[in-house]
Amino acid sequence: IAIAQKKKPGAVDNFVDVTAGIGSSQFTGALAYVYNWKVGKRKRWELGLGARFTSYFGSNLYFRTAPAKLTSGKTDPTVLFTEDIDANIDSVLFPKAQMNSLNLSLNFGYNFSKKFSAGLTIDAIGFSFGKKQSGVYYGNNFATGVPVTAKPTGFNVLLISDNDKGSLNSELFARYKWNDSWGVKLGLQFFFAEYTTNTEVQTTPGGDKNDRFRKKMAGVGIGVTYNFKK
């Protein structure tokens, strides 16, 4: 009597991926390592950690006031649903922007089948570095610009919306594996790029000082993945 047994799904999903993100006048290249544990009775859900290195490039972009306490006047979870305070929003124009970030990521996924899956990865904490850049600071009425220099904000941490600090990458994607090792993915990429100016160049109508300015990129993410053999 022959008894056929189905091969049990692996307990982990362990892979590296290379992803290009394309936005308006912005581009990212990312290299990530992901280690997910498969959970649930059928091992379809995935939870895990990873590490991601991202290089960001942009040209002729306005970076807006970053801290949530200035943009919305709040730092609690309701900041997600609060409109910006226009009088507090100033900007710095950078003809060129380039920074690099290395972050620990949080990963979530679901396997529809052996070949098709979807996932979400969010940078949680890490650091950024890059060359100083020259820019022009403008008040919200775009009066005469003031020359400034800035460098990437050094410390990155995921909080809530504008409470985030530094440069953070996140992706929502679908993946197709054409064999046990190689796959391709397509999705949406969101990147927060942040610079800190050499002086607290902004003074709000309420008298608050600020030196952090952020650009939010939403773009298409295209990548290749390689799974390690279990």
C-alpha cells in the first residue's frame, strides 16, 4: 500500500531582494534581507524582521517642515487625521538630494499559493548618512529665499505619520516565484527623506524653531527576490 504525503510548507521565508522605486523626480534603490516566520495552521501568514539599505536620489524638490507638532499641532495618534497648519509649513528647495539609510524593518505577508504572495515591509529604526547639500529656504509666502546647507537627519525611527523622524522606507507588494529560489515583485513604495539644516532656519508664527525638513515619495516599486534553500 502506497501512502502519498504532501510536503509540509517551510516554517520560515528567508530571502534577499533588490528593489527600484520610481517617483516624480525621485528614485530609490534598496537592498533588503528578510527573515519571516510562517504562522497559522496552514502556514500562510508571515511575520518577521529584516534589514534594509536604501539609497535615495532627487532633483529640484521642495522639502517641507517635518515635525508633527508644527505641521498639525499634535503628536498623538490623531495626527493621522489632522490637517496641516499652513502658517507653520515652510520649505527648503534642494537642486540635488541624495541620502542613504540602513534600517531594521518589520515584515508582514500572506501566501495565496506556493507561487503567489503579498507583503508589507516598514522600516522601524536605524540611521542615515550622506553628503551635505546646498539649498534655499523659503517661508510659506515664498518670500526671498535664504541659502542654507543641510545633511541627512542621522537617527531614523518609526512613530506615527509626521511624528516619524529621519529617512524611512516602506513597501506594499505582490510577489511571484517562478521557482523555489527566484521571484519578482511589483508594488507601491513610500519613502520619507529628511534633511536637517545647519541652523534652526525656521521660526513659526508661534515662535517655535525648526531645522528638520521632509520630502514624501510615493512611487512604483519593482524588484527581484532570491530565497535561501530551507
